[in-house]
Amino acid sequence: MSVALSAPDISRALIRISHEILEANPSTHQITLLGIPTRGAHLALRIAATMSQIVEHEIPVGMLDITMHRDDLRMRPPRPIMPTSIPNTGIEGREVVLIDDVLFSGRTIRAALDALGEIGRPHTVQLAVLVDRGHRELPIRADFVGKNLPTSIAQSVKVQLTEIDGVDEVLIEAI
Amino acid sequence: MRHLLSISDLSKAQAISILDTATELARVSDGAVKKLPTLRGRTIVNLFAEDSTRTRISFEAAAKRLSADVINFSAKGSSLSKGESLKDTALTLQAMGADAVVIRHSASGAPQRLADSEWMLGSVINAGDGTHEHPSQALLDAFTIRKHLGKGSPDLVGIRVAIVGDVLHSRVARSNVLLLTLLGASVTLVAPPTLLPVGVESWPVKISYNLDSVLTTVDVVMMLRVQQERMSDLFFPSAREYSRYFGLNADRLKLMSPDSIVMHPGPMNRGLEIAAEVADSARSVIVEQVANGVSVRMAILYVLLAGQPLEAGSK
């Protein structure tokens, strides 16, 4: 088990992602952040707080549960359904940035795109992740990446956040 | 969890997880698009060997909102009315590849028989068997109570519920006593002695024969239907007398605290166990129970069917 990102690394990466999102979307009033529960939702809140500070207006942030849209539901025991909360501004015509902790096969993001489609039609959908560990199974890529982490398929990447785990760090473990 | 046959098979954590799942799924029912792809390609058979409106429609709506294929099958108009046995019916359903059977049957234990047999491999969901249990109704009742009086708590600790009327014939009462006490609520049964089952003293409930005195002390009153179709005997002298002692009318409603709610599993005998003005009053959540029923049944189908399919033959 090795530490791939420490607390200061994570904090720097999130600040950089916040700036990159603002750079890529000049009409900042159109941005909506949606975190994917559970850790993605906490990352979204942190990024929204940083962005709101920079642009000096509130960036709407919510969370999007994608459990019901997964294509691998039948391969595992039933998962609990997490809350979905969409900001009052909605997503219709907006620049939606999905936020997740780890980008791996890309199947979570495919499910998230399906879940978004049921709610409305954003102008664009972008993707920000803390860690991109490779091994994609679908034609999906992230627009904003905290850290590219080349891993073997036999390893697992574990993101821990203060809000849930009491500590900020990203670990690589051998399974 | 593979089958839902009885509330007694559930742990407190499992029951709460079904209610929590239902809370999230209720938002789907409120949203613009009322359909999720979760059970696409699964076949759910509604096998109703006894009449039902609410439960059958509710399970059908729940299955369809999760994109499952639904086959409805009622005793009237099928080979069941020609005397086909439960076994042959089950074998037919298995041959057609049913992933789950929602069964209502007049014989207590019919769903258990189906689940224990090797006749079919899918999940069995008890939608009411004889005078035994009706677990999905109890779950939707608990969901409704928690929504109104739970104050954000996951369980029902401290909530006082009166279940009034024909407890003897009521599978709804049996399932509700098990579930509500599992979740920490205290339950009082109110009925004439003739309509209480033998052995009721061993249930984890209080018993009273006086509705007025109980009403002042409870948060929820659940009226039960007088099940005339199951009554082979004379259980009370007249409908008028029953109504006078055990019916919920507007005067009795005034005895209850202003935050309390009135429930009824339906179908109602208006004027017998519940007065029309009470059933239609602002305190009545009877119509909402039906709406909650769809969310709770979606949660049941999700928990039983969405996960990993079990190996053939495993229980």
C-alpha cells in the first residue's frame, strides 16, 4: 500500500481543477457542478466553494445518484440508492460539470450521462475527476484531471476524504 | 434477500434500508420522467388468485417504472379457475422465464410453498396470503407513518399506533404488528373480543376494547376493513352496533391529537368502520398510502431483483 496523493496534493489538485473549469467556461453563471455520491459529491462541494470564492458568486452544486442506471447491477449484491439533488437552476441549457473521485472503466460516467438525460438537456457535459487510473472500457475521457495515476488492473485505488474517512489521501493497494 | 414472504424474515436494518430506498425512489415518481432502466429485460408475473385493485395495480406500476416486463395473471379468466394446481401454474411460469412472482392467494402459506419448492427459481413476493401476512402493505404503512411523524429518524421509536377492527381476519394487522414493533413503535389493538385471534396475548401489543380511551393516547389510528367475505360466523350483533363502538366518526376524530393521522389499507367500507367525512378529512392519509405503495414496491423489487442473480437452487 502506498500513498499516491497526500492531503496537500489533493488540495492543490482541487484548486487547480477549480481554475481550469472557470477557464474553460467563461460564462461562469451558466456552470452547474454535480458530484457523484458519495466521495464525488464531497469533492463537488469543495470545488464549488473554491470556485465561488474566485468568481465571487455562488456556483450551483448538487449530486447525482447513478445507481439505477448502472449496467453492472446484476453482477453485485444490491447497492443502496443515494440521494439525488439538483440545484434550483436545473440543468437545462447549462454547462454541467460531473465530478467523481476515480475514473476507471468509464461505466459510472456512462450511467451518469443516462441519468442526466432523464433530468434535462444541458448545453455541455464535462467531467472532472481527482484521479484517472486508466483501464477504460468505454470511449470516455475526463476534461479536468487531478492526477493521472498509471495503475495495474490488479491494484485498487482508494480515495479517502476528511468528510467521510477523517483523512485526505489517495492510496494504491494490491488486491 | 431473495424472497419477501413475511415481515418476520426481515431484520430492522433490512426494513429501514427498504424504507430509505423507497424515499429516494419516491423522487422518481415526483419527477418529470417516471421511468428508470434498472430492471430492463426482467419479467415479473402478477399472480393474483384473489381479487385486488390497489396491490395489483401498485405492483404493476412499480415494475413498469423500473422498466420490467409485467405479466398479469388473475384467477378469473385463467386456468386457475379450471382447477389447475399451484404447482402446475408455477411450472408454467418457470417455463416462461419469470424472474419474480408477486402472489396473492386466499390460502395462508401459498407464497411460502412456492418459495420452498423447486418448481420455480425466481423471487417470490407475498402480496397477501389468506389471513397470514401482507408485508408490502406493512412496509408502505410504516413508510407513510415515518414520513409524517418520523421527524427525520430512521425508525419509529416512540410512535404510538392503534390498529382498530377486524384483527382476526386481517393479514395487514399481522404484518403491521410485526413491522411496527420491529421499528420500535408501540401498538395497541382495539377490537371486539370476537375479532381478536386466539393467542393474541402473546403478541408484543397492548389490547383494548374501548376505542375512545385509546384515541386520546395515539399518534396514528389504522382502521381495518371488516372482511365480510371471510366471515363464516356472526362476530358482532349488527353493523350499526359495530360502527357505534368501533367505527371512526367525526366526533371520535376530535378526541385525537391535532398532528395524528388516520390510515386505512383499503378498500373501505364507508359508514361501517370509517365515516365518509373522516376518510375524506385533512387528517386522512389514505390516498397518500396508495401513492407511497408504488414507491415502496419499487424499493422491494429493486432490493430483490436488481442485484446479483443467485445460483440456481440456492435459497
